[in-house]
Amino acid sequence: MRFVLPLTLTLLATSALADTNTLVAENGLEGAVKQLDAQTDKTPSDQFALGALQFLRGIEKTLQVRWEYNATIDDLDLPVLRLPVPPNPDAKPFRADLITGLFTELLKDMDVSRAALAQIPDGADVVLDLDLANVWFDINMNGARDMGEGIIEVGAKTLMGEINMGDADSIPPMDVRFDTADVAWLTAYTHMVSAAGEMVVAFDPTEAITNVMNANAKMIELRGNAPMEFGFDMQFGGWVDQFAMAYGALNQQPDATHTRAAHAHLLSMIAENKVFWAAVAQETDNEREWIPNDKQTAALGFELAPGTGAAWQAVLADVEALLNGDLLIEYWRISPAGGVNVKKLFMDPPVVDIVTWVQGSGLLPYLERGPVISGDSLNRFDDLTGGNPFLISFLLN
């Protein structure tokens, strides 16, 4: 799965602040979290703002760690790793356990955000206004907003490969009003990020990264001062290294505790998504909506075709059926009689061996007869989103 937008436009939406617009703009996420957390007698709106800021602060910390170690990892479609970080001219040497540590900390931050959101009583009125242009990540940890650190700039870079929108003053206002339904939306998003984090930790890449780093050091030693006759290493070396790290991590026995936790987070994400869409459907106002129903308008100007929400719910219903083992993923060697039981993959995870998975022996314990998922709901969603289902799906969560 691709996880690009969550940390961009989606993250943007997460921060709904009343008077905290100024607080965030002047003090950054860390300062805003501390001040809001210390506030007594928080209203439901304050509590939502705190949960949103803690969510964003968790993302900010991953960017800071990557900047600190110059960890630019562009070729792996994983949450937070795809977000851009500027080069650090005085970076620390890269550590093999950096990725696992980063996601372990991110899991804690998602727990903190959910705990804050859980303090909001069911059905409580939440009204929080946020100008997204005020929100920024202190990536280089200098306590000041620098060019490219605005959350909108980070989002544009991640989604469109564009950056350099200028300083904060050059970004037009992007006012969003978050309401009661968005509590469930943000809670669902924390579960999605947590599911991804649990899977990374389950397939702890530390050993695979260590092997690649040691091999590279040895090859540099062997080459010595000899000139490179070909530019292959400069062109493809980084990609090959990242692929070897990912493959090495996958080609090992994962920790079932973490894959099962990821499974639970995905089911919780879908449950919260249902709550969100049920609440959105009941809204009759049209006030700077984050994600609108069919009769509302999105504050950020994007358009959702009528029926998009229902179509997305149908997609998630299929995913839920997969996670529960009620539907199977079609497998070429036993199709159309059955396929892969996804629930079993999470509950008793195997080594991800591409060769044996394609041939079948590596998946045999997870193959069974039964109904397989069709592409009908996803095709319907694709049609409604103008052929851009991934972008909209990350927005809708």
C-alpha cells in the first residue's frame, strides 16, 4: 500500500486549532503541544486540538530523526519515510537500527494522540478552526520556520514533486473548520499509521540494513583508489541497497505479536471510518468542510463526486471481509476455487519469500477454498475519483 498523502494533505487536516493558530505559528508543534496539554478544563474542541497536534508532532519527530542522520529514503513507499527532508551538512552517521527505532517511537506517539481523542465524549460538539498555512514542521530543529517546512509545502513535495512555494507569508490562507465527525476521521488515521508502524517493527529491518552497510564498507575497501569505470553504482547503487534492505527484512520470520497488532489497528481504522461517514451523512451545514458529504463543499477546493463516500465504504467493506477471512485474495494456481486467507497471514505470519509465494509452497498453509474478493467496488471507486483512487483514498482514510 502507498502511504504518501497521510503525511501531507491528510496530516494538514488533522490540526484543528481555535486560538492555537497563533500558538502553532509562533511556537511550532512541540511548543503548542506543551501549552495545550498543560491547559486545565479542556473542552472537547481543545481535546481534539491536542490529539491532532500530538499526531502531527509524532510525524514531525520522524522528520527530525531523518534530518539528523540524513536518512533520505525515497524508494520505499512507507509512511513518513516518503516525506521530504532537506540535506543536513553536518549529519550523524546512519545507524542500522534507525528505521525500527523511528517507527517504535511513532507507535507511541499514535497511542498518545488516540488517548487524547478518547477523552472526547461520544457525540460531543467539536468546532475547531485552523488555517493550514500556519502549521509547520521544525525539521532542522532550529526553533524557527524555514522555507520548505510548512505542512502544505511538505505535502506538495510529497504528492506532486513540487516544492519552493516560498515562505509562510506567500502561502494563501487555507481555513478549515473541523467538527464532531472529524474526531473519528483522525482516530482512524492514527490506527492506519499504527498498522504500518507495527508491520515495519514486525519485519525489523535492522539486521538487513547492517548486512548491506557492512557489505558496502567492505566493497569500498576492496575498490580502494581505483577509478570507477562505469557509473552504475552512482545511478543505481542507492536503489539496489534499499531493495536489498527491504528484501532482507521481508525474507525473515516476522514477529506475530506486531502483525496481529497491525491487524487489530486496520479493523479499528475501518470501524472508526464507519463512524465518521455516518456522522458526515447527518451534517446539514456547509462551513469550511474538511471532507464533505454530497451536499457540502470542501474547504480546500477539491471536489468529490456524489456517491464517493458510499463507494469508499464499499471498498472498506471488502477490506474488512479480507481481514476477517470472509473473502480471499485470488491465487493463480487454485483460481477460481479459492485463494489466500489474509487473516491467517496476520495471525500466523510467514517469511515473505517471493519465489515460494509465486510458486505456491510458501503460501500453501494460507490457501483455501472459498469466495474471493472482486474488483467491483474498487472499480466503482476508481470511476468516481477520476482515475486517481489512491490519492482520494488516503484523504478519505
